[in-house]
Amino acid sequence: MQYRKDKKGNEISLLGYGCLRFSKKGSGIDIEKTERELMEAIRAGINYFDTAYVYGGSEAALGEILERNSCRDQVKIATKLPHYLMKSVEGAEKLFQEELRRLRTDYVDYYLMHMLSDIETWNHLVRLGIKEWIEEKLAKGQIRNIGFSYHGSAPMFKTLVDAYAWDFCQIQYNYMDEHSQAGREGLQYAHAKGLPVIIMEPLRGGRLVDLLPRSAKKIFELDQEGRTAAEMAFKWLYHQPEVTCVLSGMNSLEMVRENVKTASESYEGCLTEADQELISQIKTEINRTVKVGCTGCGYCMPCPKGVDIPGTFRCYNAAYSEGRASARKDYRFFAMKKNPAGASECIRCGKCEKHCPQQIEIREELKHAAKELEGFQYKVVKLGAKLFKLYG
Ligand code: SF4
Ligand code: SF4
């Protein structure tokens, strides 16, 4: 296993274990199977395990397995504060204590503000006293490193990076999101500020493997060097020195072994010219299924109504390249923001179109995107977010 350093010089394995996708048994987690996979990963040198309060049963399963195998000290636990469930700093303390109980530990190595969406949300938490609470936890050693996870655009990501003395951060990043979400721009910004960056969704929730267009799958099938879709997606990340650790939600021994092998063989600058060419061919095939030629540059932003234009087009395109269900799931993140604004809230002022280098008819395309993405579940989540804001 290869290791990269965190802000304090501690080693983090290049491959991290995402604990969201543990195998299920009945209505709970299959502990025995998960234990075999986790222990295989620990033996192979993986030392970073990422879970969250809201990953149904994941914290408790991780805690049970680590305790049963007496290996808490060999690993670093990352978990997250569901700040959207709390109304006061006392609420944060209650959630944190529950997480410690579930994890059967008295400290968390890496603690994240879960899905910190914008600066208003952070400022709201600051007003509640979250900074003082964090400082106290750091001083007592109950939290060893503080960070945030993020799913929005690059400009807002940079604002959040600068908003506090974070120890690390976590972003969605993969070769198809190079210029969307925080993207390469955000990654390099955080790195330049000395922040280790943990990567989530390296395979876009498996879609860069299972849901590739037929033509892209064919390229891998015919590849003389036998390179695989997962291997290339991971190597693309490991190649970049700004990446500290890449999370993979593993739930089979084969997956653990294959991912460990790739991580062990990878290093900064490991992508060959042939690898880069292969990835570029795959991107071309994925982009062929694209509905809107948005590059995610963000020049059209900000929209006065708060519509996340590039984010909406990313989901709209994904609905055609990767499937409607997963695209709609991604899009529902928008509904959970503090001031959610979906594509349907565009008032057709036209301001954005003046700045689009791709000359996209943004207003028209947003109309189509709203039809495609704003289904029943989106409306329910949005209503829930609105009520929470009113009465929360
Ligand atoms: S046309 Fe719609 S999306 Fe564009 S800036 Fe105006 S409100 Fe925002
Ligand atoms: S300016 Fe155009 S290409 Fe750039 S993010 Fe906006 S819609 Fe996409």
C-alpha cells in the first residue's frame, strides 16, 4: 500500500475504505461478510475508514468489527456531523456522543461537517457556536482533525476552504468531474492552502464501471494491455499529487483485492501517455451521449435565482449517459441546500446566456432538465427542506 501525509504528517493510505456500501443481510448489515472484507483491507494496509451518522448502521458495524478484532489503534476513523439535523450546539454534542457510542471509541480521527453546501450554512453554524465546540473537542483530543465534505461548485468550495482553519476536506472527483463540482480547480486550490484532500465518488457511484456506454465498455474489452475501467479511474486520481486518499465503497473481497492491487502499483505521475489516451477515448464515448455541451466552467454563475446551472446540466447529461435514477438521486442534493433552487425556478432573465462560451440556450435547456430531473421524490425532498427551514 502507498501512503500520503495529512496536515500533521500522519500517513493515510492512498486507498480509503468507504463504509456506505456494506453488504446487507435482512434489514441490517451483514456483519460477518463485512468483517472479512474490512480485515482483509486492514491486513493489506488500508488505514482510513470513512463512515457517517446517516449511513444506516455503518458506524455501529464499523465500531463492532474494530472492537471485536482489537484493531481500533491500527486505523483512522472518519465520520461526519449531520449538522442539518441539529438546531443548537447542544444538538451537535448529542449527535457526536451517539457517534462515539456507535463506533465504540472515545475519539474520532477525522471529523467532517457533512455535505457543507454553502457559506450561509457555515455562517449559521458559526452563529450557533460550532467553532467553540470544535475547538473544545480538538483541545480534548476527542476530534483529531476537522474538515468538511462538499458537493457544490468550485467558487463556493474555495470560499468554504478559506472560511476556517480546516485540517482537511473531502470532494467528489473523478475523470468525468474534472471540471464540475469542486473539480481540479478546487483540488489544486485546497492543496495549495495545505489541505489534504480526500476523494469520494472516484467511480461516480460505480457508474464509470457498470453504466459506461456500450462503446466505452467495448474499448476496455478489446484493450491489449487488459486495463480495466476501475483501474483507470483510480489511476487517474493517484497520478495527481494533490490527491491524498481515494475512498472506495467496497463490499466484496474481490473488490478489496483488486483496488488494493491498483493502489499498491500506483504513484504520483503513474499514468502513461497510453493510459491518458485510453481515458480520453472513454470520455469521448461518454460525452457522445451528452445532451448539453456544458463544460462546467461556471461563467454563467451566479444566477440571481440561485439555480446551479452547471450542476443541473451535469445531472441532466448523466440521466442519458448513466441512467435517470442515479441522475435524479444526484440532483436531489440541490433540494437539500439551504436555499434550494431547481431548474424550474429559472425566471428566464437571460443573464446567464450572455456569459456562456459554449453559447448554450440555457433557459431552454433548463426547461428540459427540469422536466427530466424534478420528479416526485425531488419535490418531496424539497418540501421537506423548506419545512425544516421554516420550523427548524
Ligand atoms: S435565465 Fe434563469 S438560470 Fe439564467 S440567470 Fe436568469 S434565472 Fe438564472
Ligand atoms: S457558462 Fe455555459 S458551459 Fe459554462 S457552466 Fe454555464 S452553461 Fe456550462
